[in-house]
Amino acid sequence: MPDTIETSVLDDLEEAVGADFLVELIETFLAEAPGMMADLQAGHDSGDTDGLRRAAHSLKSNASTFGAPILAEAARQIEVGGVGPSPDATLGAVADALDAASVALRERINA
């Protein structure tokens, strides 16, 4: 099972952009992530397949940037296959992965 956050990805990003900017990037993601999750839910609720996929893609891309492989994979599954036969479980898995990644990212910037 992959780690919630791959610290090597964050270390590489920090090396590239600097510690202060990494904190700013993570804070921006943490502020925007609930909206991405809401967009994902709204796309499902309204039957907007394109909106659902766009929201999943955004979440996947951000998760990949910040080294959150479980979140990235959960979002990728929706991006390529929709919510499947168990939408509540599928969306719940993304929400759980987002919560775990958010905790780990907050720990990183508050360390």
C-alpha cells in the first residue's frame, strides 16, 4: 500500500521552489481541495459526466503534484471510469483519501 504522502515528491518540489513557496502551494491546495471535492460531488449529482471528469482530473493532478498517490489513484479511477456501480463508496474513497492527504500535508507545513 502506498504512503499517504510520498515525502520524496515534496522534498523534490521544495528543492525546486523553495520552502516558503512550497508552504504557499500546499496552503493553496488545502484551501481549494474542498471546492474540488464539491465539484466532483456536483458533477455526479447533476449527471454532468464532463464536469465529473474535469473535477476528478484537477484533483488527480494536484494530488500527484503533492505526492498523494492514494488520492491521485482514487481521483484517476473516477476520471477514467466514472463513479461506477457504487457512487457513494467511490466518492467516499476520494473524500477519505483527501482527508488523509490533507492531514499529512498540514503536518508537513507545520513541522
